[in-house]
Amino acid sequence: MATIVIAGASRGIGFTLAKLYAEAGDRVYALCRNPAGADALNALASFSEGRVTVGKADFGDGASIDKFAEELGDAPVDLLLNVGGIFIGETGPEDRNFDGWRESFEVMCIGPFRMVQALLPNLERARGKALTVSSQLAASPWPYGGMYSYSAAKAGLNRVMRALSIDVKERGISVCTVHPGYVQTDMGGPEADITALESASGIHDVAAKMNLDNSGTFWKWNGEVHPW
Ligand SMILES: NC(=O)c1ccc[n+]([C@@H]2O[C@H](COP(=O)([O-])OP(=O)(O)OC[C@H]3O[C@@H](n4cnc5c(N)ncnc54)[C@H](OP(=O)(O)O)[C@@H]3O)[C@@H](O)[C@H]2O)c1
């Protein structure tokens, strides 16, 4: 039984990952911004015979991340999955929503870094893995304009995680990012290419094949390496 921490688990890909790992018999810490209102997660926990714990962590609130790490104590963590994200779409080059830029970086670049940082001792104890959900919009070959703050935050995230992968390799920790596909969730919408279950199953398999040799890789959900 592996210990899995999932941040951003209230719905979409994160919730589906929590369900997958719980059904596989793993010990799951499913984190979200509002545990009391996370009905689906709480229902999952109630049928899990104590294997799923619903906890609080908000990528935009470092204190909540530190508090979770404190609650976890010295428990080894085999896998940290940073999944949560937000999409703030700009209307065009004149858009001045710089609060949206700041929020995008807080939630999708700084928050996942803080999460890995807070759990470094736990990951080290298990020679564990940290996998963060990024996006194909982080990659230079992405051929479209717009979506400035989202793609910049995800590109920054990729660079941060690659740097971390180098810095923590000697401590036995693998660090990667993954594009989850274009997924039918609240963010992707109903016309997207794949279901949340297809995406989560792919991410599950990517996490399984992560190791110190391929640490730093930006993956696609189907196990291919994403050009970047
Ligand atoms: N869907 C796609 O096509 C697609 C494509 C590329 C990348 N992605 C990435 O995949 C990840 C999951 O997206 P999704 O499609 O599952 O979206 P979703 O259904 O809209 O779910 C977003 C999740 O992120 C959580 N979240 C939002 N702000 C957060 C914060 N400050 N701290 C922690 N969690 C927060 C939400 O929690 P609340 O319930 O509290 O709001 C929710 O659980 C995101 O990183 C997204 O950028 C998605």
C-alpha cells in the first residue's frame, strides 16, 4: 500500500485520481480548498475504511500547505500529485487583468513548488515522486496566441520542476510534470477529447514509470515525452 497525497482533489482530474488510488487500496490524502464542502470526496472517504483522508491545502495559501505538512508529521510519502489549477483567459493583448496573472502564478507555479518543498522530508523517507499537472500550453511549439497568464504560469511551473528534479535527485526524489490531455472537466468542457478517467489512468501509469533516471521529464498523459 503506497501513500499518495493529491492536492486539488475536489473535482475533475484530481478527484478521479483520488478515486483510482483509493480503489487500488492505497492510502490517500485528498486535499482541497474546502473539505467541508467537498461532498464527493467525503463520500469517497466514508466508504474507504479509513484509507482516504480529506484534508485542506490551498495552493494560494502557503500557511494551509505548511499546516497539512505538520499534520502529516514524518509519514513517508510515495507520491505527491499536484493537480489543482485555474484558468483565467485574457480577452486579448490589451487585457489588464494583472490580479489574474498573480493568481495564476500563485496557484499553478508557486503553490505546487511550496507543496513539494513542504513534503520534501516525507518524500525523501520513501524515495518518493512528485508529479505536477501542467499543460501543453507550457510548451514552445503550442501554436496559438492568447491565454497569457495560464501558459506563462504553466511554463514557469515546468521550469521550476525541472530545476527541482536536479536539486533533489541526490535525496532520491523524482520530480516530473505531465500534460493531462484535453479533458472533459469543468475546465476542459464537455467537447474535450478524453474523459477524466482516461486522463487519470494515464497519469497513474506515468507516475508508476517515473524514476531517478527520467526525473525532470515533461510527459504526456499517454506516457510519451512532451516536446517542450
Ligand atoms: N481539463 C483540461 O483539458 C486540462 C488541460 C490541460 C491542463 N489541465 C490542468 O489539469 C489540472 C486539473 O484541471 P481539471 O481539468 O480537473 O479542472 P477542474 O475540473 O476545473 O478542477 C480544478 C481543480 O483545481 C482546484 N483548485 C482551484 N484552485 C485551487 C487552489 N488555489 N488550490 C488548490 N486547488 C485548487 C479546484 O478546487 P475547487 O473545487 O476548490 O475549486 C478543482 O479541484 C489543472 O492544473 C489544469 O490546469 C487541464
